[in-house]
Amino acid sequence: MDRFHELSAFIAVVEAGGFSAAARRTGESQSLVSKAVSALERRLGVQLLNRTTRSVSVTHHGRTYYERMKPLLEEMEHANEELVTSTQEISGLIRIATSATFGRLHVLPLVPALLARYPRLRLELKLSDSVQDLLAEGVDLAIRVSPIQSPDAVIKRVSGTSLVCVGSHAYFTQHGLPRVPEDLLKHNCLVYNDMRNWTFTGPQGRFSVPVSGNLSSNTVETILSAVHDGVGIGMFYGASLVGQLQDAGIVRILEQFIDEERDVSLVWPSRKFISARVRQVSDFLANALAARL
């Protein structure tokens, strides 16, 4: 019996929780799945599964074997698909999620070249500043400019962007220019996504200043517009201020106290199989964003 088939059957039984469920998953008969796993056990000389009339459970050796072989099987599947698609034009739907401002400034300009390279590709771009459950939303790839909390995510850093603190000439003319971070306690600081502690670096190392103001929002666009109109001071990723920092009405402040950089990363929602088309699109975006930022 084919060893690849034996291994695939065993992994299907472990993940499906039984032979009948594994048979439905693989499209084979229950008898064929059972024979494949038995052949694998005979070849290895080790019992991988405990079988009763009512249930199937994984032995200690079976669990260890599964954890070692599952990544290898996935790599084999990746290699097979990449080989097949290397001579074929990629096609199909890819869902990409990113924040609204970063997406508008840096991802949307790349879309024409991406679709020109892969004309059979269909792209669904989700622009939102809210944190999404990528698996629940069916997202294939996310582009993030913030810390990623999901332990199951696969993360690839492509570039970085520094934090910048800015206000308008009109605001500083009326309220004065902050000289040290602690001066922000006396200013109207506009809060994005509940970031109420702004981080700075001084002679004694990193420290935070609690800030407050009369406007908070979950979108960068709202805070940036209010800063531009002289409402208050904002803290942003530099990548969100493309074209704004050259505006004569916008002033960067406290630069000597800010050295923090945030990663710009590609994020896959989990360590599951990643299709060749998602990998190729990811490579395109990684190279294009690195060059752009």
C-alpha cells in the first residue's frame, strides 16, 4: 500500500476523530481508511490508535508521530501545488484585510500592478481599522501595522514605520508648543483606538504619558482630519501620514523623544495549508511594500 496514502489516512482519522468521519473527509470507504492505518502500524511496529466498538483515541506514540508528520505532509502538499502552479497562471479569489488608511495609501496603489500580473485573480480587499477575526471573516492574508496578538498566526515582517507626534500650526499658535512629553498633560490629545498612553524615550529610558482630549475615534482618518483642522495633537504611524508631513500646516513635535518603530507585517490567519496563489500574492506585496515604505 502507498506510504503517502497510509500517512494521509492516519492524519485524517486523528483530525476527524474516527474512521467513519475520516472516510467522509477523504471520500474513501471506511474499510480502505482502516486498512491504510493498520498497514502503517504494521510497518512501524507501533500501535498509533486505540480502537473500541464506540470510539477511537490516539496513543502516546500516535500523538507524537502525528505532531512530527503533519508539518511534513503539509510541506509535501505545498511543494506539489507550487510545482503544478509554477507553469500555470494563478487564479481564484483572495481576501486581503488591512487598516483603512494604510490600505488606501499603500495597498490600493499596488492593486493595478497585481491584477495586471495575475489577470485571472479575483481580489476582495477589506479596509477596516477594527481588529478582525481573520479565520471567521474568511481572510486569506492581512497586512498589519500593529502588534499581532494571535498565537496561531503566521507573521512575516516586510518593513517598519516610525511613530510621529503632530499638530497644526494653528493649534500650536493658540496653545503653545510642547517641549517635553510631560507637557502633553496640558494639551488636547486626540486618541486613536483607545491608545491613551503615549510612549517616549528619555535619558532614563522608556516611559509613558497618559493623554486625554475631547475626541477619540477608531479610525486614523478621523483623528488626522481633526489634527489638520487644529482640534488637537495626534500620535500616528509615519506610514499613515504620507503627503501630510510636507503640508506647511502640520508640525512634528517631540521628535527627540520618539524612537519607537512598528513592524509592517503580512499575516496569515493560522498555520494551516496556505495555497500557492496566496503565497505568490504575498511575495508580490512583500516586495512592493518593502520598496514603497
